[in-house]
Amino acid sequence: MLETGSARSRREWVTRKFPDHAQWPRVKRLLHLGGVVCTLHGVAWATYYGTHGMTMLAWVLCALTLVGVACFVIANRRARLSIVLIAHVLLLMTIFVSLAETPTAAAARSTHLFLLPIGAATFFLFRSEGVYLRWILPTLCMVALVWLAIDPVSLGARLERLPDGVRKIRHGLNTLTAMGLTGGVLAIFREDLGEQMNQYSALVRGITQRELRAFLQPQVALNGQVVGAELLLRWDRPGHGLQSPVNFIPLAEQTGLIHEIGLMVLRRACVQLADWSALPGVNTWVLSVNVSPLQLASATFVQDVREIVRSTGAPATRLRLEITESALAHDHAQIASTMNALREDGVSWSLDDFGTGFSSLSLLQVLPLDELKIDQTFVRGMGEDASHRELVRKIIEIAAILGVSTVAEGVETEQQRAWLASMGCRVFQGYLFGRPVTADDFHAAHVAPRV
């Protein structure tokens, strides 16, 4: 759970092996399409080469068959193999087979045409990744494509003893297959782009039409008293019902809408805190709000928060901003500076979903955290195995060492609450104490009885 800097770097690399979850359905179809093409192409030509004494080419095409099988494995079991590895294998294999394919007067080189769908697929597949995967890898595919198209260089005529008739057939099949595969790749990601544009337009409309609604879920102390709440955003999208943030926040982050949405949520939270501050008995409650890593990295974030707090009259000491461990993958010094600046104003900080990312003890020690939130996956697993309960106990002990409090998320049963209480956890959040509800319903259930 807690790792050294080098281990965290390896984890960061691993997390970049696959595209984001939102586009996985398109990627899965792409892998199925590529798997079919690689397998059929590999089996057919490996059989021909093998039966005509061209052993080296037969083995290369057998390897291509294995690549096709790997595509199916990834599509059905996402965490088995790296798509990045598959892309590199296809790139190198296509170049090698193209060099073994000596152009003649009967038929030009054609295997290199498969670099076109490989380059197009990597460009669209890794569009949210780093410079190498987003730009350099597709560029390598295109450079190799042009080079092999204009240069007759080959590995030697001994590797190519195909009759002219077979050469023409292979040239035609390769050309048709490569063009068809390229068309399939573009069609899949054209659909992806169209869907994203529709979702973007709907989200913009949702912001302007106030379809994004704030829900509150209570946080309860050991004695059963409400001590605060977490503000949770839901999209009341017409025709789709209430949508969880996982369905629209990634798009908001990709398109930059997250800054507008984040400030809107912060303003609603501060208005709620200002209302609570005038009510006896609830004016000590803390309200937690999630902050996107992109918001945290904004140069104007500190000033924006201060302006919202000032204009709404909210008590800054009752505002708690939650960040996830993914935010810790960014500039640590800048994050710490931002957190410290707002902490001087009284704003407190919570690390959400603790234990699911790649935190290190040294990093947690330098960040001005006030709270660790135990992820609900750990809480739900406590009833399955004693080791799960021991893991939660260690998280609470780590929090105590760091001098911060803990909040357990996803508490649904009295047994879970009892286990957590015995381990030293003093604040709980989950369906056992209340589901997320609108501010009016929250007020009726938890505020009105106290007035």
C-alpha cells in the first residue's frame, strides 16, 4: 500500500499501459478487429511459407498469429498484457516482414501498408497519454511506411521465392486488408469522437441549465451524532436519470469544463456552510468537497477559493477539500504550496480513497493533511477475511502516526461500524447512516430536529 519513490514510479508506468476506462468499449472492438486480422493473416501465410520451405517467414507469421491471440486476451482480460507492447511488436514485425518482401516488377511491396492502421490506432488509442505514445510512436509508424514505400531495400532474395502469381495475390490481399483495417480503426474512433462531442454538448447544456445537482451524505461520529457531510455531485441528465460523477467528470477534465464545474461545486458548498453557520447546534459541522487534480494544479485555484469563501461568508475552518492519490502524481512541491496557502486560511485537507493509489509515507509527511479517508473497498472486505480487517487497522495506525484523523467510507452494517470503532476510527460515512440526498432532504433529516 505504501511504496518508495522508485516503486511509485513503476506503479505510475504500469497505470499508463492502458487507455482510460471511458474509451475501453471502443478499444475492445479495435482489439477484436485486429485479433481477427492478425490471426487469419498469420495462419494463412505461415502455412503457405512453411509448406514451401521459407521457414523464417513461416515463424514470423506464426508470431503474428500469437499477436492476434494476445489481442483477444487483452480484450477479454484487460489486465493481462500491455497494449503498448502489442503496438511495438506489430510495428517491428511489420517492418521485418516488409524487408523480407522483395519488390518485383510483378508486384510492389505491400506488407508495409499495415503500418497505416497501426499508426492510426496508436494515435487515437493513446491520445490522452504522454508525448511518446501520443506522437512519437505514430510518427515512427508513418516514417517507416514512407521509407518502405520508396526504398526497395530487403533482407535478401533468399527469403522471397514466391511465384509471380502468388505475389500478385498477396499484394492484392494485403492492400485490401490493410485498407479495410484502417477504415475499421477510423470508423471506431469516429464513433468515439462523435459520442464524446454529443456528451460534451450535453454536459455544457447541463451546466447552463443547472442539471448538475449537489447531494449531501452525512458523516457520523462514534456517538451517532452528525459531525459533517460530504457534498457529492450528480448529473440529472434528461432521459438518463441521475448519473454518477464517474460518467462525466473524466470528460469534464479532458475538455477543461472541470474548472467551471469545480468552482460551481465549491460555491454551493460555501453557501451551504454559510447557512449552517447561522443554525445553533450545526454551526460546527464540516463540509467536504472533492477537488480534481487539474483544479489543484491551476495557478488561480487559491485565489478562486478565497474569493468564493469571502463572497459567500462561509467559515473557511469548516470547509474541507478532498484530493485523491492521483493528484499526488503531479508536482509535489506545487501541490504542497497550494495546500499550505489555503490551510493558512483555515481550510482543511483530506486524502480520499486512501490505499488505492501510490502514496508513500515520505510524501504524506510533507503534505498538510488533516484527514485520511479509508476507501470503501477495504471496509466492505472486512467481513470476508481477518487479513482485510488487519489491513484497515494498519491504515488507522498510520493515520495516527501522521497525526491525522480517519473517516471510514462505505459503512453499511453495524458489524463494520463496530470493527472500525474497535480499531480507533471515530467518524463514519455510508448507507448505514444515510444515503446521499438533496440539501433540502438533508436539512429535514438532520438539521430541523436540532433547531
